[in-house]
Amino acid sequence: MARKKSIDEKPSSEMTELERLRDENLRLRKALSYSELRNEALHEVLKIGRERYGLDLLKKAGAKQ
């Protein structure tokens, strides 16, 4: 008697693709988290430079290049 495939059973190629996508998703989430943290730290450094040393290193909107 033939056994019916359950919904959870997928061919190995589909599972491999799903695992690859999950791994990529996790890697991208970590990279985004790192980038956001780095961006926040750089803004804090700019803030300290402005407050302590009077240096305003942020580019002004509409400034000529």
C-alpha cells in the first residue's frame, strides 16, 4: 500500500533551498543589526566631537560640493 506524503515532507532539493534561504536571512539580519549599531556609534562620536570640541563634521543639506 502506497504511503501518502504529508505536507511537511518535501523533496531534499526544496529543503536545501529553504535552509539556504533561512541561513541567508539570518546572515542579512545580523549584518543589518551590526550596521545599525555601527551607525549609532558613529553618530555618537560625531555628537561628542560637536559638544566637546566644537567640530561639526556632518555634511549640511544643500551644501555645494
